[in-house]
Amino acid sequence: MTPKQDGPPLEQYLETRFNLLTTSLQDKLDAADLRYQQRFEAQSKALEAAFQSQQQAMQTALAAAKEAVVAAMEAANRAVQKAEMAADKRFEGVNEFRATLADQQRTLMPRSEVDVLFRAMNDRLTALKEIVDARASERRGVSGGYGNAVAIIGLIATVLAILAWIASRFGG
């Protein structure tokens, strides 16, 4: 005899259990998939936010670097302009000095000419002194004072004539 069965046949029972296990497993897999999907979306959003933040930081850094480069270039241009102006002023001073030297070279007498003139004046003055001394000794008795005055006036006139000759020769 076969014992009496109180329930569904074994095949149906196993099928029902298998279906329940499959459904339970499928629900757990679906829940895991949902969690994974949510984690993936959260990580994607976090990565996107981080990427946007990095991109904005890079743009800010690039803008700051660009401003710094522009400021440095402007400062360099100002420095170059100042250096050029200083060089121009220095060259103006050098050119002015050269012009002054050229003017001096044209207008001033060479030392050798001055030496010749002074020797000639000294010779003339010596000759005049000798003449004055000779005349003074001749007229000392009668017109001593008058002779001296004439000699001094002659000497002064000679010196003035020489100075006038020098001034006309080299001064004007």
C-alpha cells in the first residue's frame, strides 16, 4: 500500500518551489541591479560634478594665467619704452658733447699758435721796454716825467693794439 498523500503531487510541489526560488532569486537580482544602477548613476553624477569643477578650475586658472601674461607683457613693454627713452636721452647728451667738442676744436686756438703769439708779444714788449728805457735815460733830466708818461702810453697802446689784433684774428 501506498501511503496517502496530503498535498500536491511531488512534481507540482517541486515545480512550485522551483518557481518560488526563481522568483525570489529574480527579485534579489532585480534589487541588486537597481542598487548597482543607483550607485552607477550616483558615481556618474559625482564624476560629472568633479569634472565640471575641474574644468571650471582650469578655466579660472587659465584666465588668471592669461591676465598675468598680459600684465607681464604690458610691464615689459613699459620697461622697453623707458629703456629706449633713457638710451635716447643718453645719446642726445653724447651728441651734444660731441658738438661742443667740435665747436671748441673750430673756435679755440691751438697751443702752438698761442706760444708763437706770446713769444712775438714778449719780443715786442722787450724791444719797447728797451726803447722806453733808452729814451727815459736821455730825457731824464729835462722831461723825466713827460718821457715816462709817453712811454707808458706807448706801451699801453702797443698792448691794446696787440690785443685788438688777437681779438680780430681769433675772436670774430
